[in-house]
Amino acid sequence: MQRKVALGAREVDLYLVSVPYRYDEPNQGLGGGPAALIDTGLEKAIGKQGISIRKTLTANLDPADREEGRTAVNIGTLGASTAILVAEALADGCPALVLTGDDTAAVGVVSGVQMAKGAEARIGVVWLDAHGDFNTPETSYSGILAGMSLSIIAGLSGPNWRRAARMSAPVPTSRILLAGVRELDEKEEALIRATDVTVITAKELQAGDQFQRAIDRLVADCDAIVLHLDIDLLDPHLVPSTTTPSENGLDLEAAASALKSVLESGKLVTWTVCNVNPGGGQRGERSISSTIELIANSIGSWTIAS
């Protein structure tokens, strides 16, 4: 029988990994989100849940490794730094909470899990976001790289980006769960529907047990799960400084309930939190406060199987 070890019981510590970048630019805009969360008391809030942070690590893009005019490759190179830190956490027997500027850092997180678990490991991705982030250069209206992050992970675009991040293999779309979505571009939606990605809208996420059933299926099919939370999952009044607001989002209680379904699965090895914009005065302060409250209200449910 599997023994589930509650993080809150202090039997397992947590690594806190910071990726303070927006794309390949450090500490600018969304890149200031990780430091703002930490400076405002995230570690203390986690500690109140009985969880110890064993190490705090920061990913870095060495200026010598930066390639002029190749933003996607630079993001990948930064992702390789993130991957090494995530792999270090997992090799030490600890799950990782990863604070990032934007969604693009998720490629490095998946790479790190592959480094630790092996290329043949069955990795699943739970992507909680108001948007699909499943565009490719061919489907995107805006060309925004953050809106392509999940398609990169799925292997549908960005081979140079994946290679730079040292991803060993794409994640099959049958092991990707996209939930909380409220806005999809027309071509992006057509692409998603042509794959095996499971899509659960924000309304469906709040309405019934469809999300839990999807998590149960993913758990049965995976060796490890990666959780990605874009804070625009929440309603804009809770995160008023977000750069990608989307109406009719989740409240804190509904979001925590969804997170706990993943955290309690026994398979979760990393949890990424992104898109916290610390700017905008009181609006930024409100976004930071909401994010810390959501993490604190959920993280005590994180369990791992041993």
C-alpha cells in the first residue's frame, strides 16, 4: 500500500525556486513577481501551514549565454537553469514550488522533472489558466510567446526552445489537462480540439466533479504530475494588476478547491505560480495578497506517495 506523506507533517521539506524573469529579461514587470511574493511574506505564510522550506534557489540566464534577437532560445536557456534546480529538488526527495514571471518558464520546469525522473517517465501536466497558451506561430494572432508555452511542452511548436531548455521529449497531449479556461483564440481552440488535451472551462471547473474525474484519470496514467497556475485563473477583482485579465474567473475558495484536488493526488512533484504583476500600487498589492492567500490556503493539502 502507498503511504502518503503530508508536507504539513514536516516529514518532507519543500524547495522554493524563483525564476525572476519576464521572458529573458530579469526583474522587469512580471519578473518582479517572485521577489514581491517572497518579500511580502510568502515563506512565513507557508510556514504557518507547518511546511518547512529546505532551500530557496534562483534560476539565472548568464548574459554570456544570451543570443541577440533570439528571445525564444534565451527563454529556453533560462529554462535549462530552472530545470537543473527543479531536478536538484526532486533528487533531494523534495517537491518544488516554483515562482515565475510568466508562463514561458513552465518549459524549464517540465524539463527538470524529466531530468530527475528520466525521459521515459510518464509526466502529466495540469494547466490552470484563463487562457489556453496553446498557440503556435501559425495560429497566434499576437505572436505572444507566453501564449505558446503549453504547445511547446506538447511538442507542437518551438523545437529550438525545447532543445535549449534540455527537454528530452514532449508531453503527449493525452496527459495534458487544461482547466479554468475562459478565452481561446479561434485557431488555438481548433488546434486544441484536434489533440487529446482535456479541456475544462472555468464554469465546468466550478460546477461539478468533472475536474476531479479528470485528475483521477491523469493520476492513473502518470508517474509524476506538474501543476501550472497562472494567477489570471482568479477573477480580476482579486488580481487587478494582472496583464491578462479575464472576466468571470474563480474566487479564492473555488480556486483552492481545484488546487487541492491536484495537491492531494499523491503524484504532484512541482507547482508553478506565475503572472503576478507587482506593479500598479494598490492593485499590485491586492494581486500579491490574493496569491499568497491562495497558496497558503491550499499548500497544506500537498501530499506525496512514497
